[in-house]
Amino acid sequence: MMEGVAKKQALVDRFNEIAANYSDETADEMAKLQDEAKTLDKALADPRLYAGNKTDLINRATTRRAVIGKILPTLETEWLELQEKLEAA
């Protein structure tokens, strides 16, 4: 009987450990980055951005978009892995 309780307690402990890493902050960060990427994509697609001497602005926008392009897939992968662990627990 105690063995069954110990197994259930271990499962609950594991669930709590995984749930602690499964935060709304990660989801919020991903959503903000996705929104920022959409905004940057729209701005970079606008021909008016390229009119005049806006080289610095264009460089900052393309650099930031590249950074988001590297960060976002990593966050999404980590998020999916945590979801899978949580569902399996």
C-alpha cells in the first residue's frame, strides 16, 4: 500500500517540478517577440522606409529582426518540450 502512495507522490512531485518551469512569462515573452517581429516585418516591407536617408533605422530594424529570428524558435522549442513533459507527467 505504501509503495502505491510513494509512486503517486513521486508523480505529483515531478508534476510540480515541471509546472514550475512552465510559466506564463515564457508565453508572454514569445507573444511579445512574435508581435514585434510582425511589426518589424511590416515596417521593413514599407517602401517609405527606404526613402530618404534612414540607413541607421533600417540597420537597427533588420538587426533586431534577425535577433528575434534566432531567439523565437529556441523559445518555442523549449515551450513545446515543457508542454510535452507536463502532459507526460
